[in-house]
Amino acid sequence: MSVGAVILAGGKGTRSANPQLPKIAQIVGPKSLLEWHLDALRATQIRDLVIVSGHLGDQVAELVHSVTSMASYRDFHISVLEEADPQGTVAALRLGASSFPEPVERILVMLGDVLVAMPIEQFLLNWQESSKGVGVVAHPNTHPFDSDSVFVNAIGREVTLPKGSDKRRVPNSASAGLFLITRASLSHYPQARDLGSNLLVEAAEHNDLYIFTDSHYLKDTGTPERLEATNRDFENGVIDRKGSLGLRSALFLDRDGVINSVQPEVYQADDYKVLPGVAGEIKKANERGIPVFVVTNQPGIAKGLMSFEEHFEIRSELDAQLGFEQAFIDEYYFCPHHPDSGFEGERIALKIECECRKPNAALANLISRQHGIELPKSVMLGDTARDQGFARNAGMGFIHVSSSCDLESAHVCELDSVQAIRRAVEELTC
Ligand SMILES: [Mg+2]
Ligand SMILES: [Zn+2]
């Protein structure tokens, strides 16, 4: 099975930092975006690339020539195509896909101006396992309301909501600008013009879209402000920390009693409120490149007090309230189970002794595997003994959020979650 990469590097450079320079030649830290792309591909089997360029094609060809004559990039085979009359990203992709010296079965699609520092091989393997024709990397970002949203809904179906759709109560999960597609699928969607606004939507409608949620570093550098921000991230070590392919340390948050106040068992998204100051502290963790995960027990679902849809609404409302302050959770995990049965209206199938209910460590181990997290160097924040047990079972650090500090065994305690998150972020970045 062969895989090639197509880099879409067309479009006019007018919005970019230096319009005279092709986007893929823009510099972040010590190297061009093209070199960042190749470094991200180094950990994969992909060595054949086609760059589809429009504007400034000669300069792209020159850049490719100078980069591939460096010893460290000599094993990459890159051809450059100039698209005379751009007809949208899907047409550019089709052109690129048909231009490999040897036909490829699967194609990784990169956008020329998106800096990618993530485990692409994992995306590729998981996508192949899904047997879907199209794959997309999703991640939360600081501007969820004007992004192409891609997410799995409360009943497990892939959903896409392009820019401009109604974004109320939608989880913060945006297309990150990295895609996989089989060569056969390229002909399945003949009407699609744009990858984000047409092809992903059609693939989702045909149950043919796989969504890979990633917590590493992917950033659109296509405007002067974004390029500058990406350079700042490089200087501050954020790309190194968040984009590392090695194990990373992370911040784990309980939900009820930490992000929001302790709730009655039955409540609605309309009543949901993030505690004052919490979004600001989570934003600081985001800005320092620390992955942030929520792990929450939601036994109300098993007890029949709340549906999966209602729970999903609350999670989306949480994302929206953080999103208003440019803060985000990298991924949200919950246990819907509860062990004791015999209550009226309960869901029998969820009334089980599961592995995922805290203090069991299954969700921590899952996050560690899915996101490459080093649990012994990570910190859990929670308001109950269950959270403390979860941290202990997973081998993580623990900070108790409590005004009364009423746990039996010795532990670190902070009065409120704002102080606790601040302390954890310091510990995780020192
Ligand atoms: Mg709690
Ligand atoms: Zn469970």
C-alpha cells in the first residue's frame, strides 16, 4: 500500500506576511514551512510529494530544489506543479493526486501554510483501521465560531458544519487542515469544489468520514498576525512542547466542582456556567502548549436522569463559554455508567461495574495512549476522593480543589480551581 502527500500551496499570497514569498517559503523559527512539513513526514513512510502551486510557482520550485539538496532532506522526492487556472482545493488535489511518478493508493493532503507538528503516522493508521474513504484531523482552537467544525455527535455520527453555519452549542472541534483520502474516493464526490466546505460535508453525509482528534500543534500561518504568533510559539518553546512526538505532560481536570460549581444531578445546558476566572487559567495552559483533558463521571446518564444528547449539549456549552475567552479543552472524556441498579427509569445497559468510572484509571490510560501523555509527569485536579484515587491509580500528581481540605490522606490542596490550575500550570512548565 503506497501513500503520497499532496501539498496545496496555491492561492494568492496577498494575505500572507510577505506577499512576495510563496506561503510555503515563509519562515518559522529556523526554517521554512516546507522544511516543517518534511520534518513532520519524516516519522512516516511518506517520501513522495507533489506540491500544487499557483502563484509564484517558480519560487516554489527553487525552494524545493535548495531544500532537497540538503543532506537531511535528500530522501524526499518532490515534484512541483503549477496550476494555471485555480478551480478550488479539490481540483488542485485531483491534479496533484494524478501526478505521482508511481500511482499512490492513499493521499495525505497538507495545506502549504499550516504548520504541522503531530504524529501523522498515528492518524494514518487509525484512518486505515476505520475503512473510511476520507479522514480529517480535528482540534479545538481559539476561534471556534468562525471555523469549519468537524465532530462526532452524541449518537456517534460524524458531523461537519462549515464556517458560517449556526455554531451555538457545537463542540470546539475544528478541521485542522490535514486530510487523508483514498484515490478511489477522489471520484466519489465529483461535485465537491472545496475540501472543507464540500468534500468533508459530503463524506460525512455518506458515513465515509473519519475524524482524528489531535492535541498536538497545528497552526494556520496564513496571515501576518498568525505567522507572527507562530514564531512567538516557536521562541517560547510551545511548538516543542505541544508538537513533540515524544511523551508529553498534561493537565487533567475533573468537571463538576472544578470547571463549574457542583451541580444537582439533573440540570440543563441553559443553566451551565463555567466558574469565574477558570477560562482565563485554562487559556494560559493552552498558550503554554500544555494539553488539557477533562475526565468526568456522569452517572446521571445511567440513572436515566440525563440523555446522551443532553450531556452532549452541556459539553458543547462548556466549550462555547471557554471559546468566548479563547480557551479550550483538548479532549473531553466521560463515564456514563453507574454500578448500583434498582432505580426507576435507569438504563440497565449502563448499570455496570465499568473500568472507566473514576477512581478507575482506564480513561487516563486511554488518554495516555491516544495522545501520547506521560502520566507520571501529569497533574489531575479534582474536588473529591474519587479524583484523588483516579490520580493515584493512574500514577499522576494530584491537586485537591477544596475550601475545607477534607481528604483523609496527605495531599496538596488549593482553595479554588483558579489557584489550583495556576499552580498546576507552573508545575507542568517548570
Ligand atoms: Mg467533581
Ligand atoms: Zn464507565
